[in-house]
Amino acid sequence: MGRVRVEEILPLAAYEERRPVLQQRVFFEKQRRRVHAGEYLTFLFENAETVRYQVQEMLRIERRSAPADVAHEVETYNELIGGPGELGCTLLIEIDDAAQRAVKLRAWLHLPEHLFAELADGRRVRPHFDTRQVGDERVSSVHYLRFPVGPKAPVAVGCDLAGCEARVLLGPDTRAALQADLDAAAR
């Protein structure tokens, strides 16, 4: 799985023209890579295509095209892609009710330490995560994770934090997409 390169980023006008087609392709990729676990957790596994789209969208929204701005966005978003033997993932804690969200984000302060990807042999691997997304009193509702799974796609993902327990088996399309990412990163 390669990283996004600055030269792959389309100029704003060209992106606007191709955006409808690119959106369809990326939405398909994201659908295969989106895993809902329990009531509140969504794991969105990233690859170069999903990250390139995020860079393009950020530049489009902010109407920025200076080479330094493009390079900064590419560098920032490339952190979402796992390295060899890793799967990069954005975790979304999705709680619509603001009051309930505030309570749960405080109660789930240690949530990132309780996330896992489960391998075919039953082992659970914990993700590397950005500690800046965990405060002293609450956890962020978005996390960027890297699961060190090795050469094979996991069979399940979940959480074993009390009050937020969840485990979901990955479907064949998701496993195939993740395996393709791992295979590409190994080349």
C-alpha cells in the first residue's frame, strides 16, 4: 500500500471536473472498509485512495492550491495509512446526543487501549494510537489507529472496554480489501 504523492493531487479545477466519478469510486472503497462494531464504534480502514480523496476534499473545501499547502495536507493525511504489516484506520465514536456523548467520552477515557483486531488464530492485537487524542478527562470522538496485524487481514475487530464491549466479524469484501492493502505494502 503506497503513500499518496504530491504529484498525484489534481489541481482544483481538474478535481472539480472529475469529482463525481472519483466520489463514487471512493464511496465504494469506504463502504468495503467501514465496519460498525456495537452501537457507537465505526472502524474505517484507510488506504491511499481514501486518503487521496480526503486530501483533495480538504484542499477543495479550503480553496487552497499552493504547493506548500498541498505538501502539508499530503504529509498529514499519509499518517492515516499503515506501513508494512499494519492497517491504518480511523475510528469514529458516533453518539448523536451531545449530553450522552459528553458522558461517554469521559467514561471511555481508556477506550483506545481496549480496541483490537482479531487474527485468524484468535490473538487480539492492539492498535498504535495518537496519545494527543486522549485528554486528561475525556477521549476524542475520532482516533487514528494503526493495527500491527502482520501479513494476513484480521477476521474481526472490536472493543473490550467495560460498557462498550463489541466484536464484529469482518465480511469477505472487507477482508479482501484489507488483504490487498497488506499485500501491496509488502511489495
